[in-house]
Amino acid sequence: MGSYKRYENNFSKYAGNSNQFKAPKSMIKEKEHSEQWKENIIDWVTFYRRNIHRFIQHYFKVDLYWYQVIWIYFMSICENFVTIASRASAKSWLIALLAYARGTLYPNSEIVIVANSMKQAAIIFGKMARLKDDHPNIAREIMKFSDTQNNCICVLHNGTTIKVVACQESGRGERSTFTIGEEFRIMDKKKFDSIVKPFAYARQTPYLKNPKYSNIPCLVEEPRQILISSAYHKGLWWYKETIDTIKMMLNDKDAGFIAFDYLIAIKHNIKTKKAIAKDRSTMDEITFLEEYENIPWGENSNAYFKLDMFKKNRNLKKAFYPLRNDNLDKKKNPLDIKRVDGEIRLVSVDIATRKGNANDNTIISCIRLIPTAKGYLREFVYIESHQGEHTGKQALRIKQIYHDFEADYIVLDLQQAGIKSCPLYKKLWSYKLRN
């Protein structure tokens, strides 16, 4: 007796399979398709490529908020696009959705998600995994999906690949028709320019091999780049990149920009007012401005000192550190800096107050003024901060640093809470003179 066969043929084997590329179907030969049918396919593909949000809503069955419709539409039509949005505005989720839609509508695409590290880039792949599990029509387009820590790649049935690459030397050699930069503000500018930007190349569409179309430049698809991030300091490269993109957009170049603050997350119940209020009360003002209010931190247009002044040639060969507890038995501070002739040393104390007992901030700075032919060379050799500290402890710490640094002058902020530490400091100062 012959061995038992569960399936007589592939028709029975794959009947009811959720993968529509394996499930049996009645096939129609190409020559049997009417010209009208072909025209309809062309029209629908053209319509969805021009209105990718409709494709997501109609085919993927994913509901989009109105701001997401606008956002994803402009990302799909611009060659260069920058998004600066606050936390909880669904940046990574929407980028994952766009990668699926773009890859489905444009066969043989190479979509690369770039971040400062593999772990950071894999955040979008985590969103992709959930989208795949929640939406069957997304899953049916996927032939292979791997989201391991060292290998994040998705391959669609139409030949499109979506992969994760770190903005590091190991990423060299990749190719991309659609590049997505996740939290690009923390990437190294030189590495981004030398490693990531050369990824770009035009999608190799089969019809371009036809002599009828090969000599028409406008038919060649330009590679596209999308950069997303939250706001950060103006002095870093992300800010200039964003401003340049905005200028391109205003000059009718093929570029776009969009920004959202935390109010969009509250409106759509992604974040609650209570949660935002809690974060505001525990975060410092600058961090909240950047992460939630989406306001870059930096100087205004009339500022005397520009942030760029502090970026160039500002590296110290040696930093000063106050005497540590493990060096108290030594006669001299091993981390001291030898004084030069004519040098003036300052200890600066800046005190800022905020609502709440634990939110006051004090910054103590050690500054060297080294004489030159033109004046003084300023070196900030040490800075430390104290948050919510008692004025008595702060005054004691100021005296310790003043003594260890062998300073000549102290500059004390006497506005508001700063004046409270002044009498205490005077007592400590008189104690120093007596001893």
C-alpha cells in the first residue's frame, strides 16, 4: 500500500491560504485582457501613486487622522522632505506605513531606514511588525520579514526591499531609491554626507530599457529622502538642513517641510493633558521647549554671542577638576591646572528658580583669563550644576571650588534666590580669612 498523501495537488494544498500569491485563483492570460482592463489598471496605479493616502485608506484599510493625511501626502510627492515634530506625534508609525505603501506601489524599490544606531532605526521596524499583524492586506504583500537586532529586513512579493542601516562605516555600500532618516539630528553630519547620501539612485524600472522611453529624461524617477526628528539646539547641523529645505520649498523647489507640537497629540488622545502637565513640571524648560513645544533652542536674531562661536576651535587640552574625596590626603590637587603669569581666575555662579522645591538650578563655572597681546583668552575649564539644593550647601560648595581653583574673583548672581546665599557665603568667607 502506497504512502498516504495529504494533498493531491497544490490547488488543495493552498486553498484558503491568506497569502494571495499562493492561494489558488482563476488565471487570465495576458492576451485575454481587454485594452480597457489595462487602461483601468494604469489609471488606478497612477491615482494611488499621486494620492498615496487613499491607497493606505482603501487597500491597507488603515484609518488616518486629517493631519496624517496631509503629512503623508506631502512626504510622497516631494523629493526632499523634513519633519520636525514633538514626542507622541506618531512620527515613526507614519514613516513605517509610508514605507509599506511606497514599496507596494513602486516594485523593485530599495527603501533604507537610517539612524544613528541599529537600535534606533529598529524602532520603525517595530512599528512595521505591528502594522503587519493588524492589517491583513499589508501582510499579504510581504514575502519575508525579519526584525532581529542585527538583521531588520522586509522583502515584498513585488521585489521591493525595506531594510535598516546605521549611520556608521558599516553602512557603506548600500543603495536606496527612498531614504528615511530617523532622528537625524543625532547623526554625525560628516558620516551622513559621506555614507548615507551616496545611497541614492534612480529606481530601475523595466520600461526604461525600451528604446521608446529610454531617451526621455523626465521618466527617470528621482531618488527621495525623508528626514524626521524632534527639535534640538540650533547650533547643530540639523537646524541648517531644515532651514535649507524650507527655503527650497519657498522657492518652488521639489522639497517640503511640516512641523507639529504636543497639541496634535492631545487633540487625537495620543497624549493626555495630565501627562503633558506632569512632564512639564519635572522637565527643565529648555528640554520641554524642544521635545514637546517643538521650539529649537538657540540665540535670537539680535544676540551678541552666536552658538557657532562655541562650536569652532573650542577644544581644551586639559580640564580642571576640584579636589575629590579620594585625594583629600594629598597636599596638592592632582587635577589642578598650573597658573601662568598674569592669569586671572574667576568662579561664576548663576542661579535660576522655578516653581517647585526641587526645580531650582545652580550652575558653578570656573574660568581662566589668560593674557595675550590683544587682551585675554577665555577658557571655561569646569562647570557643575545643582538642582533643588539648599542655599547653605550651595554656599559651602562655592567656597570649596573657589579654594580648589585658587580663584581671584567670584561672580555671584544676586537676583531672586541668589541673594539668599550671599549672607551665608559672607560667613563662610570670613571663616576662611580667620582660618
